[in-house]
Amino acid sequence: MKTLGFIGTGGMGSGMAANLIKAGYTLVVTDLNRAQAKGLEGQGATFKDSPRAVAEACDLVLSMLPTNEAVRAVSVGPGGLAEATSGARVWIDFSSIDKQTIVAAADALSGKGWTTVDASAGGVEEVAAAGELALWLSGDKALFDEHQPIFKAMGKSVLHVGELGNAKMVKNAMAMLAAVQHLSIVEVGSWLKKGGLDDATFRTVLKNSQQDSIATQRIMDVVVSGKYKPRKSWMPKDIGFGLDMAREMETPMPFVSLASQMFAIAQAIGEDGYEATGLACKVYEVINGTKKG
């Protein structure tokens, strides 16, 4: 089996990488915060001190990084993939960033003999750990077909979505859809609650309606419990990428723009330290004057 490199071992990356180890792959990893990689080292992964060193020690590199800047640093920065003199020449990047950044990085690396596969992952840390992510990949179709065993070790569904950069767009799109869905469900639920219908009953109504889905059930379970997971939501960032592109494309997105502003309210009042459902609930507590304390 191939020796794989994995760059970025935070909440999502560590779960994805651990499933590659479970599938039998030899893994070489790096992260700016080595402490985040300790769990993978305990499972047999080898730590290297730079993306270049990872590339030179493996057959193929994967990454899951937090920002556009991180992707640029890993690809063409000092000690980056572009400086590798041997080893891997295929890079599969799952980072939640924008299309422009991955296309530019791929162009820069192509002159060094690299082929980039653009990828995105749908799901949160627990889903990544369980190996049940929805994976979207774009770019070279032959590489997509060749590396199916790698993708299937990390995800329950794997889909090719066209030309390089499309996987980032799909990730942004799913974030925009989820934002509107979260806010609309919490908004309607808040209205019903003020009219005398409790959250648990609304959950049952939804579950027995044509709007029922795994997503609505998860949202309503959190709403009913009032237990919001403390985690900085990725959703405002990914929505921002989508809206930036929409402006460049001159494509109106009024609902998504409003969702972005609603999340900005949470950020402005310091109530954005929760996953998306908790964030939406906190916003509507403020709007409806039901915030405690």
C-alpha cells in the first residue's frame, strides 16, 4: 500500500488521518502544533517538521487546513510542497477555502511537476472520526478513480464534481444552504414558541412532514435540548467565501447575505462560540429578547 502524507491534524484532519491508518496505510504527518499530531503518532504515524519533508517521505499528500493562508504556505511557502525534490507529486487538498486559492496553488505547483486534486469534506469532527464524511473531489478524474480506496477509508459517499476548484464551491454551497436552513428553522420555531407551541412538539411536526431529514432532526434535537456544542462555527467563513465569489459573478444571493449578517450579529455580541445550531439559537434569543442574563 502507498505511504500517505497528511498535513493538518486538527479536529477534522486527525479523524480523517486516523481512518487511513485503520485502513492499513503508512502515514507521515505534520502540523504547526505538534501536540495535535501526538494521537496519530501513538497510532503509528511518523511526524515530519515541514510539508516538504512529508512529501519527500511519501507517495501522495493529503491536507486539511483552516485558511487560505495556510494552504498557500503549505503549497508554495518556505518548506512547502514546491520545495520537495523527491517523493510525492500528487496533492489532494480537503481544506475549507475558496476556489481561487486552490486554483492558484495548483497552477504554481504544476510547474514543479505536481498534480493537484481539489477536495472538500461535509461533516464535523465526530463524522470525520467515524469515517462517514461526504467527500467531494474535482480535477483529474483518473486520479479520482485511482484513489477510491483512500477516499472510501474516510467517507461514506464520494463524488467527483468536475473541474478543479468545484469541490471548494460545493463546500461553500453546502454551508450557504445549511446557514439558511438553520436560521429559518430556528426563526419559525421561535415564532411558534411565542404562540404557545413548544420546541418538542415542533420537532415532532417536522419529523412527520415532507420537510423531515437527517439535518432537520439534528437541528431540532439541539434546539429541544438547549445543549449547544462549544465550537467556533466554520459556517460564517465558508459563507463568506461563497458570497465573495457571488459578488465577482454578479449573482444576487439575498437570503445567504442575510444569513451572513445574522451570524455577524452573533460575532458582534460575542455569542459565536458555538456550532451552527447554537449560534442560530443565540441570535434569535437576542432578536426576540429571550436571552438570559
